[in-house]
Amino acid sequence: MTITETEIYHEIHLLCQRKLLKRLMNKDRNEIHLMDKIQEILRTLYIISLDSLSRQQLILDEAAVDRLISTCDAYDIPYDEILSSFLKLKPNWTWLGIKEQYSVPHQGIQDYFSALHIVITLKDYLKSSALPVSIREVLKQSVRATSINMAKYYNVLVHVAGLLHLLLDRVPKAITKEIVHLIREANRNLSDKCNVDQWLRLIENTKCNNDITREIAQFINTDKPICIRENQVLCCKVLFPHLRPSEVYIDIASEPDKVSDLLDLLKILTNCNHQCIGLALHHHYLHDDATTTSDEILQHVQPQDYLISFRGHLSDVPKLPPNLMMLYLAVVSDDHARRLLPQLHTVVPGLHYLDDLAVRVPAEVSPGELQPLPVTHKFVEVILSDVSDDGVSHACDVIHKLQPPGGYYKITCDPSTLTESGIRDMIHGLAKRSVKVGSGLIVNTCVALTQDQDKKLDSLALEKLCCYFKKAEEQLVQ
């Protein structure tokens, strides 16, 4: 599992403490009580940070700095060591001119320090009292307020959630429930039950703690499809057993083999009656690698009746999910083309809801191994990768051989190194081969085109192909 945001702050803070301890030890101090003294001084720093945050100030006022210095003196620790270890001195404009003032290094550290105060105070209360303890009351007492606008403390509360399970041996259920409700109160998006990503961020920041996840589950909106990306797979693996059945779209940009919990997640979705309506495996789709396919992952999507969109690389297609509406497939080699294209002609007519068919082929595939793509209810698109000026004629042959009976909706070259001259040659070459394009020719090229060149190419495409031309500014196939 990756390190969480709170853990990063925590590890950096512990490192600063160890460095400070080492410096103080070099001054012939006794290590036995030294760290305890440092911790007591830091507690003053934490409450000062929270107080400054409540007033929306990063810079510490003179009273706060004097309080910190007094605490250092009380524990016989050089205050300059403490201040230089955990604060920064920055010049600031005042009515009296430029004045150097101490501040917390940045907002994120202030949030973290404030959260430390809350969790350490909670820990003390839990040890010393059987009375109910609440995060809200600790916060109110700390900033001396009768009521709290939680929105101001959203990031603090996220760190509190992350620190509870780092610093407490056992987190009472009441505290678990309260922190989730406070975070929801602090973030209007979460109150509207529409921002799944932020809830997943919280689950991740608590190391997928099951108690926190169970409490969060009641606030996840399952009335709309939930999109799961690769960095959310582990969190969703913990979350989805607690959710009502929902529609899920899985969107994996990186290499699926490196998303270790993906197959386990798919099993959980099946066992908990969730419906996978979309599966996009971009790495398989974009990289011409015959050794890695999407076959196994697609087979783990069960039942397949709910799947309406698929993107990836299948070694063959003897059978496809019956209700597909969008199908985006990669052809990675001549052998693959010989096997896949005839199967598409057999399978596609049985896909009664298929609207969009897009096939991505490398520019170097042999035209002689190709045959026309099957027709769908609406759109057929071909995407050629790595087209250069020298390969334009070959690319036009490939596009021509793949052309379905009704022509293409769109032709895309992505990525490419085509120049203005190469694009002109492609437009003429496609027209010469009677290629039909209903919508547009889109080229993603690393070569810059002027606005005038862009307009002329658009006019040429309209004249020769009866479609528009567009130069993409970034990779289109995602």
C-alpha cells in the first residue's frame, strides 16, 4: 500500500525531531528525558498552530512566539533550536517597515500540526476519563469558541482521521463515527453525496481502515455510476462490500498487471452484485504489445450482460459481452489482424446495441493482411499510430483496406510526426482511394502548424473528403 498524505507529513516531522535530538545530544545533554521535553514543547507548537489557523494566519504573532520561547526555557531547551527546526523566519511588510517574523512553513504543515494537537488531546482524555470525548469539543476548547465553522478545518479533519489510527491503540466507535460526520459537515460536496473521489481520498488517508470505510459507505451515492481509477482500486476493494449494488466504470491508465488488486476488486464487484458497465484498459489499447492482453481481466467481469463499454487489447473475439454499445480495440500486429478482423465480422452483427466501433492499428501493419471493418448502428473510427511523412502512402492503404461499407465516421492519426506537407499528401491519398469520412480527419502531430496552415488544411479536407480537419494539441486516444 502506498504511503498516505498524513503519513508523509508524519514521517517528515519525525525526521525533524530526530535531527533536533541529534544536535542537542551533541551538546552533552542526557537522552533519557530529552525527547520527552521536546514532545512537551511541541505540544505548545501544535496548539499555537491551531490557534493561528483559526484566525487564518500562517505568521505567528509575538505572543505566540513568546509563549513558545517560555516553554523552551521551562524545559531548558535552546529556543533557537526549536524555532529553526519547525518554523521558518521570513521577512514581512509591517507599518514599521520590513520585519522578520516566524511562521509555519506552509499551510499543509499548519493543518497537520493542528490535527496533532486534536489527536494528542483526545488520547489524553481517553486515558484519563471515562466520560464521552468528542472531537468537536476538543476543537471548541482549543480555539476558545462556542461554535465552530467546520469548513475552515476540513484539511485538519482529514489529517485527524489519518492520525487516529497512527497514534491511538484503539479508536472508539463514537470517535470513528464523529470524524466522518465532521468531515462531511466541513465539505459541502460531501454533504451533497456527490463527490466519491474525496471520500476515497479519506479512505486512502486512513489506510483503508474498515471502521472508517463502513461509516463512509452510507454517504456514497450509488444512484449514479461510480468511476474507479487505478489509484483507487485498493480503497474500492474495501469500500464496495459495504455499498448497495451500484453501476461501476473501471478506468485504468497504467499497466493493469501492476494494479495488484484489480482482479480481486472485480471478484468483489461480482460477489456483491455490483454491475460493471465500463472497462477501459488504456495501456493495453495504446501499446502494441502482443504479449499482454486484456483477456483475463475481461473474463473477470461477471456477469457481462451489464458491460456497455470496453477498451483494450483482446487476443481474439469469439464472443463479446452482448450489450456493448462502445467497443475500442487494438490491433497490434499482422498475425493479430488476420485473426481478429474476421472474428469481428462474425461477432459484431450480434451486438444489437453497438453504436461505436474504434480500431487502433500501428502504421506499419501490412495492408494485405486487412479486411474492411464491420458496420455498426452509428460510428466506425480508425486510429493509426506513429504515422510519419514517409509512411503516408502506406497509411492511406491501411485506412483504405479497413474502410467499412459505409465509410468512416472519423479518422485519427495519434500520435504522429506528420508535417503540413504530409497531411496534405494524406488528404489527397485518401481522396484518391475513395475513402469516405463523415465527420473529420484528426491529426495529433508533434510538428507545429500555423493558424494559416491549419485553415488551408481544413479547406482541403472539406474539398477532397467532405469533412473537417483538426490538429489535436494533445494525445486524443486515452
